[in-house]
Amino acid sequence: MKMKQASKAKATATSPGKEDEAVAPGGFRKGPWTEQEDMKLAWFVRLFGERRWDFLAKVSGLNRTGKSCRLRWVNYLHPDLKRGRMTPDEERLVVDLHARWGNRWSRIAKAMPGRTDNEIKNYWRTHTRKLHKDTRAVAAADGSGSAASASTTTTSTSMSPASPATTSSSSSSTTDNDNHSHHHGHGHHDQETAASCQEQQQAAEQQLFYTSVGAMDSHLLWNDDAMLDSYAWGATALPSMIVPPPSSPVWDYCCSDSLWGIGDDEVEYKKMLAVAGAS
DNA sequence: AATTATACCAACCGCCTTTTC
DNA sequence: TGAAAAGGCGGTTGGTATAAT
């Protein structure tokens, strides 16, 4: 289930003591996610869909903010995510799109399926840092004063884009010149690296997990707000169709005592699951 | 082998926008 | 219609892995 084990795996492997006990002011957990939390989140997202994150955070028993849950899902757990290093084509695409749209990472990410805004942002930051460093090195070697002109990329991600894309967050009828000739990164037929093969395999395994635990049409559920509230507070049992198959690994997992922390919400939801399972 | 520098990336923060009540 | 809550976004931080010295 851990999709990232090949990399740093910071989430679960770090010093358990300090970070695992980090708590935000509201009493929410902070810091790296554990594998158990990931599994739980994945399950409840599958159950309820990718929305109403605060609700989802509450009923799942994850002692996390909705915001944190959303971020974890979007940036790490989402089954459609690509993994591994960017391909040369993707790198070119990032540069191309950034030239047009500036630091509008979410927009760039939409043009690059499987890549998240965070990922692209991180890539760009590293990329521009390196570029800046290289440029300065060349300038120093030249002994000329050309460094200043070369450093259109200032230090960090906060630099302004090469083209004057506005920095205002969302509106800004952009200077999108979609008539630029550019390659829309899909359909590149690069040789697959070993790393990407591994990523694909991991993605497949994850998909298998989702399939094995069953899917539901969450829209049915979301259409009924009163029912949602009822579910949230344990007044109503979940329909059996969205409860993990009894005696499945996921069911065992969701019902295991070890999964549930201390707190009224957890207790209530556990009751709810139990009722649903009995029905 | 030990230390330092660099690259990578997960996760948080604060602000703004959108949605809900 | 205004206030509050939730969601989304960009910027930033800090930990870990790896390369270089």
C-alpha cells in the first residue's frame, strides 16, 4: 500500500516520537502520515468521494484537519498520480507552461495529468535554483557583469515569471497565448525507465486494492444532506453497499480497535460501522 | 569513513475564493 | 445579503537521500 517506498518514505520512517505526537492548536495531528492513516483515508475517500473534507476527516476518525486530508489525498494517495522523476518531455512542458502562465501551479498541473501542483512547484524550485547557480558560475568564469541579466530567475519560487503573467491568485484574465506552438506532453513515447515501471506497478497494485474493496457511487450519498448528517453522528447506519465486505481485510482493518483513537467521533462512527455490518 | 552540499519532496501556513447557511 | 465555513492555491519549511569532497 505504501506507494513511495522506493523514495525517502519520510512519512512513516521518521523518528516516531516527536513528529507522530505533533498536535496542531485545534488538537489535530500534524506531521507525516502513517501507513495506517493513509489506508484509512483512502478507504473513506473511496466511501464518500473527494469532497467535504472536514466531514470526511471527522467521520473517518482521523485526527486530522480536512485540509490535511485533502492535501494528502491530492498530493500522495490519489490513484491517478504518476510517480517518479519527470521525463524530459514533462520537464520541457513545465518550462513551456511556466513561461506562459507563471507560478500558477494548479493550472500547469491540470495540463499535466498525473502530476500535482506541489510536485511541479517543487520541481521548478529545484530547477530554477540550479539554473541560477549555474548561471552565476558561468558569469563568474566569464568575469563579466552579465550575471545580472542572466538571472531573470531570481532565487526562489516567488520569482516572477519570464513572461509577465500576473501574480494575482485566481482571476487575472491571463495572457494565455494558446496559439503558441507547444507540445502537449501526452503521447510521448520515451523509453520507460525502470523507475517508471515500478511506479506503474505500484499504481496497479493500488488500483487493485480499490477494486478489491469495492466502489460506490458517492453521488447517491451526497445528494442527501440530512442523511449525511445522520451518518456523521451515528444516528443512521451506513447502507451495506458502502460498508466494507464483512471479514474482508479492509473490514477487519476498519473495525480493529487499534485503529481508533480516543474521541467521541471515533467511538460513534465505530458504532455506526458495527450497526451497518450487522444489517 | 566522515562530513558537507545538494536534490528531492511531503507537509504546513496564510491568504484568497467559493460555497453554505 | 452578509457571515461563517470549507476549499483551493501559492509560498515556504524542514527532513531525508544521495552525491561530492
